[in-house]
Amino acid sequence: MLDINRIRNNKEEVKNALLKRLKPEDLDLDGVLVLDDKRKQLLTEVEKLKAERNKNSKTKPTPEVIAQMKEIGERIKKLDTDVANVEEELKTKLSELPNTPADDVIAGGKESNKVIRQFGKKPKFTFVPKDHVELATSLNLIDYERGAKMSGSGFWIYKGDGAILEWALLNYFIAFHRKNKYTFLLAPYLLTEKSAYTSGHLPKFKDDLYWNQDGLCLNATSEMMVGNYHRDEVLAGKDLPLKYFSYSACFRREAGSYRKEERGMVRGHQFNKIEMFQFTKPEDSWKAFDELVKNAEKLVDGLGLHFQSVKLAAEDASAAMAKTIDIEVWIESMGIYKEVSSASNALDYQARRGNIKFRNPETDKNEFVHTLNASGLATSRLIPAILEQFQQKDGSVKVPKVLQKYTGFKVIKQK
């Protein structure tokens, strides 16, 4: 959520930043300020009436005074309701505003994304390569048919060496983050509406989430879980930055988002992911952002895969984020790169929604922290990339060296 005082004091600056990701007809900062003015006016009226009531309470309670006190009380009650209604409307309008993109984030959508780094080289084959669906099926790694039978399209089952490979990836990630002194969290997958609001998924992205009969949603990303860990808390400045990582299965409805080429595991309703998350002081958040990007790049590079890092344009980044760099792995059969990590800085946007502050020892005041997150990593596109980039002529697949101590085998062969 944006700071209303920042909007009031720097309206043109905020407006120009938001126009990087919004159309002019979808942006109404004046309407937000009108509501805030109305809220302040109503609060002033309430305070005046309360002062008058306090003054009258010290006079002799004559029938006239009693009648006047009753009338004032009714007016205060009505104004309190009006204040609550205006504050709720103001909160809704502020909640619908996205974060302001960082200065170096350019306007536009996917077409304006910029490749900033590439790692490794595209594989060259002396044979006709297979796609990951064919490889996963022939090697008996993934059972697509029974996954769909159990849960519908967009679900699959890891089987045998496929399940071992999946778990090896997660073990590789966990060992990496532990070595970097991040604290491991295993949190609930079911979250309240307040948690989804704090992460920025509500109100705009409610339909993208799975909801149960108790009003809880399944987490779409571990970011939703860890980002609420310190909600409504005041952290000690000396303890920052706080660095966490969390494992979870992630659940997304992805309604209407499937494309013909996104077969197999490239896009699904459930996938496994390790998430990095940091709570920092404002002055340290961009340093933390660079750290998260480098961590994600090191993980993919350690697997020996060809991939690239891409700075997203304003419209392609998540609404809650000021800046995002995607780590995209090469999928040979599709001829394109697909995201396996998004590293993002939300600045104080999520912290304001979740009321997460720290005590600044220099000013002796409570200030909002900055929150950052990055996948470290998601697996559902890494396995397709591994299968396709490391396949061999005989239909087998080499296992990345860093995973072999977790799998117990170097090559996946037909059995």
C-alpha cells in the first residue's frame, strides 16, 4: 500500500511512476485525496463535538443540557459511522493502487523486458532431441494421466527416479540457503484473507487463489507465508536484516492462462518451491535485492543449465513490487526461456499492508521495514530444462553433478 502522505505531498511524482504500469483512465489519485480530505473533515467535526460534550459534562445537568448531550451523542455516533465508511472506502482505493516502479524500471509490458545477463550456452545436439513430456514419459518419471485422473488437468505425479530428482533439487536448494545462514521456515499452506491482503494478492487477485469453505486460501507462493511471519510486529533495528527461506507446495488456479505450447510441467496448478525472503531497513533493501538475484543465479548456474536474467518492465512485474528481475531457463523444445525465479523488492508496500515496523535506534521511532523475496528456486520448469538440456542420444538423461549426492545415480535410463 502506498503512503497517503506521499501521494499528497508528491502527487505528480507518484502519478508519473504509476503511469508506467497503469492507463491514465485507470488512475485517480485526486479521488483518493478527496476521500482523505473528507475523512479529515469528519474527524475534525467529531473532535469538536466531543470537546463540546466534555465541556457540557462539567455543567449542571438540567433538562436542557441533558437533551443537548443526547443530541450531541447521536451526532457523534452518526459521524463515527461516516468516518468508518470513508476510511473503508479510502483503504479500498489505496489497496487497489499498485506499487510505484523503481526509477530504472521502464514502462510497458513483456515486449519491453530487457535481458541483462546470460549464462552458459544453448545445448547443441547431434540427434533429434525429444521434448520433456516424451522424456518424462519414456523414462517413467512423471505420470501425467493418473495425475489428471486424480485432480484434473494441470496436475501430475512424480514417480520413481522422477520423485527422487524432484526431491534432490529441493535438498540442493535447502543446503545452499542454510550455508548462507538463512533461517528455514515450514509454515501453514492455508492462509487467512488478511495474510493474502498483506502479500498484495487481495483484493485484485482473489480469483487466482484457491479458497476453502472456511474462508482460507491455499498459498500461491511461499512469499505469502513468510511475508506474514512478522505481521503487526515491531522488530528491533539491530536484528535487521532478517533472512528466511521456506519450502511449500504452491497452488494457483491459473484460470484461462494456458497456452498450447505450455505442455507437461511448464504450467500447472500445483508445484514445489523454495522461497527466499528478507525484512530489511529501507537503506539496505537494494543491497539485499542484489543478493537475492545473485543467489538465484548461482543456484541455476550450479545446475549447469543455460539461462538468462531479465529486468521486467513495469506492467509485467507483480503489482506489489517496485522492481523485479526474472531468472529464466532455456526450454529447448519450446525455443523460449521460462521463469524459474522472480527476485523482487516491494519496498514498504507490503509492510504498510501488514503493519510491519522496526525500531530505528537513530531516530528512536518506529518505521516500516522493506520486504524482498525471490524464488530459490521453483522446480516445475527446472525438471523440463534438465531433461531437455541434458538428454543423450540413447534417450537417457544426465543428472546435474550437484544433485548426484542426493539422487544416488548419475544418469536416468529406461528400465
